[in-house]
Amino acid sequence: MSCFETSDSHEHPRLKPLRVALLKQGLYEEAKTMAGDLAGSGWKIVESDDERLCLVCERAGGFLRGTARVTIRVDGPDGIPSATAHVRSETASGLWPRDRANVLEFLLPFHRRVC
């Protein structure tokens, strides 16, 4: 299994956790809307935990890429507009997993949407 997730240790600014001045519930709702918009790219929401602010999406990649699973988790203080989105991509099979590219596929439009 391969995986890639956002981290402050990455040099690329779009591969770091996304921090914005929004309430965490608002950032989570934006993530759900954006994930729904990516359905045209083959992504589908397979799990949505509104209490834990965690969203799981999948896309079948076939033999070469395998099925990718992207998890978006939002955290932050209650009632204060300071939220962080963490994105993780995992691929269980396939010859050429694209986990880093999957994280960017979510974060680039998400950054445009909320920043």
C-alpha cells in the first residue's frame, strides 16, 4: 500500500495542511461541496462523518493505478474561525499509484475555493 498526506515538512505550499480563517464546520461543508464537484473526475464520496468532520472519497484507477482513497479531515477550535484541513491519499494496489497527485487534485481547487 502506498500513501501520501499533507505535512508541514513538505516544501510545496499546496502539500501542507490547509489553514484558513473559517469555522471548522464551514470548512468541512466546503470540502463536501468540492468533493461532490469532483464527481466528474471519477471521485465519489463513500463516507461522510459530519460529527468527526471527516470525509472519505474513492476513485477506481484500474490495473495500473489501483483504487485511490482520499481522506479529508478538518480540525480546529470550537467557535473560533481557525480551521485546518488535512488530506491523505492511499492506494492499495496498482503499478503506479498517484497519491501525491491525488492530494494535489483535491487541494488545488479547495485552496481556490476557500482562500
